Amino acid sequence: ALGLFGAGAKVGFEYWASWLDWPVNVGGKPWDSLPAFVPLTFEIMVLFAGVSTVIALFIVSKLYPGKKPQLISPRVTNDQFALAFEHTGGNVNVAEVYDLLKGYNVVEIEERVA
């Protein structure tokens, strides 16, 4: 949608520039010579579409400057991995989960209540 807006704005600007602001007769061609406007219109359309896609990606992903990350562990971005298990009150024995994790030489086990 923003690509079409950019293309329309660019064609409007070229018509305005070649008709009102800077009317120059180039080779006897009319001021509204559409074939001369096509290559740059396509490039502007692709530029606007690409930039709007990147902006939409940042908005949907909630990636913006100054955002505080919600990390499970502070070292997860440096040199460690983290696993999070959510216990919803089913028939899961927490002691068995601890024993299973200790069998794999887990460095740290932390339990949090949300």
C-alpha cells in the first residue's frame, strides 16, 4: 500500500514539476510524457514498499530502540542456554523434573512463581 502511495506521489511530483514548476520542452515531447516517468516510478515504489515492510516488521516484532528485554537469565545472551518449563498444576512431579535435569549436569535450576 505504501509502495503505491510512493509511486502515486512521485508521478504527481513529476507532473507538477514538468507542467507548472519547471516547464522545459525536451525534444518536442509533451509535458506529460508517461514513458519517461516509468523507470523512476518503479524504483520509488520498490523503495517505499521495502521501507514500509521493514517498519512493519519492527512494529509487529516490538523491536524498537530502548526496549527492555525480558530474559529468563541475564547470561542467556552471552554464553548460556536457558529452558523454561511452565507448571500449570497438572500431574507433573517437580522433584522428578529436577532429578532429570541434574542428570544432564545442569549448572543452575531456578524456580519462579509468576
